[in-house]
Amino acid sequence: MELLCPAGNLTALRAAVDNGADTVYIGFRDVTNARQFPGLNFTPEQAARGVTYAHERGVRVHVAVNSYVQAGGWAQWQQSIDQAARIGADAVIVADLGLLEYTAEQWPQLGCHLSVQASATTPEALDFYRRRYGVTRAVLPRVLSIQQVEALAGETDVELEVFGFGSLCVMAEGRCLLSSYATGESPNTVGACSPAWAVQWQERPEGREVRLGGLLIDRFAPEEPAGYPTICKGRYEVEGELEHAFETPTSLETAELLPRLRRAGIHAVKIEGRQRSPAYVGKVTRIWRQLMDRLPATEAAEGGYTPDPAQVSALQAFSEGRTTTLGPYERNWQ
């Protein structure tokens, strides 16, 4: 299986490549990708340098053009597809139907992968994208159980890519009604669930407060770690109790499922985190490279496989809330 790792800048790309990624995925510095934060992502020149660095070391590069085209913005999204092709990227990751058609018609030699934002979860949907737009791979949403993933893999000729580690989302892959309510924007429209302009930090006697679009979404004690604020992971008073009403900060971690994913024919395991630091990318990539290299060479030898406890423990240090979960993969009743 292919290890697919994130890069939010050139330093992170080098960290992913140098620590064992088979493929790195990036985005341009604009609204055409779903991780648009200040100081993040690539100019076309930087992306070209990144592709050269990766290709010289036998590593592929995918470019995420995975937000949906907004009214009056076609030229900008089209330009991102053109730029990805011109810098020599191996594939683009796309959700918008118009962009899928444009890629197929104008750049047929460029790999076309269906973004997780498209939420394709049936053989019929995957076959449609393959026949109509030449899609060769689909990124599966993080809402399927492992049984559903296995069943889907057995019924499609499209390569499948699944998330193996990183943040989870309570919404349907970026269709964030919560952030839209607070800011009027969402990852699918402008590339960020908490756009920087809407985030406000204030030091108060009660603690460090963070607001999004003017709404108080969390308050932290002086020594308490505070991550990037999102409404879904905020704390709210519910019936007199202060709690994470929508989602407790935790990270998806699927090392124990690697044998099943390989048996199912999953083509790539994806690490979430283009918004993360180069140090994070390098360390997490190295751990996952070791986990995947430790898989027995044959299915027959998988018998008592368990991931290295030390490596799994090390991953927890990079998890939201310092906890991990199998998330929707673990639904034993299905």
C-alpha cells in the first residue's frame, strides 16, 4: 500500500519525502483547496520546486484542488488545474464536476483523483466518475465502517484511498454547517472551517477565550494547551455542564487495521494534516513508514499481527486531545 502524506509548505514536503512517504499531497495558496490558512500552501514556483525534489527521490506529488468552484471564480479554479499539470504533478484531487470534466478534456495525461469532498461511497457512483471523467482513484469519506470499505473495494475497479491518521470531522467531509453559521464560510467554499479573519483570542480573568465570528466557543486555563479553534471541538454549557457538545478532540488512528485494508485491496493510506508543522509531518510520516514496513510480507503470515505498541503510543503524542480512535471504522454490529 502507498503511504500518502501531507505538506503545507516546502519544508514539510521535504520532511515527508525524507521520512518515507511514497506520495505527498499539497495545495496552492488560494481558495481552490480546502486547507487555506495564512502562511500555508504553495505558490506555483514553490510547488514546482517541491515536485522536482520529490521526483528526484522517487516520490509522487498530488495537488488538491478540492474546494467547489464559486460563482464568478471559474478562472481561478481552472488555473489551479493548469498549474498542477504544468509543474509536473502526478495527479490532481478534485470534487467539483466542472473541474473533473475540464481536467479530463484538457489534461488527459494528468491523474484525476476524486476528492473525499465528493463523498462517493457506492460502486455505482465510483463507476460513474470513472466512465464520465476518467477518475482512477477515489478518496473514501471518513464515515464508513471497515466492513463497508471492504465491501466497496470488492465491487469497484477504481483505486481506493482511505484516511489512516489525523483529525476527524463531525460533518460530511467539509460541508460544515457550523462554521457557515458563524462565519458564512466553510472548507468547501473558501478552504477553511475557521478562517483567520473570524478568529479572535482574548485574555480574561476567567481564562483565555477564543471566539469565531464573534461567538464564544472555548475558554482555556492558563497552562491548558489550546489548539486551532473550530466550533465542532469547542466547549459549551449544556444543561449546566461544560462539555464538548459536538465532538471531543481526538484523532483517527488505524494502525491495527492495516492488514485488513491491504487484504481488501486498498491502494493508499492517507495521513491528514496539511495544516500541521514540518516537524509533525516528519515524525508522523516516519512512524507510519515503520508501521507499514512491519506488515508481514504475505497475508498468510498476518496471523497474530499487532502494530508495535511503542509506535502506536508515539502517535498519541501527535493526536488531538492526546487520544486516538478508530472512529466510524469500528462498528462491529455491521
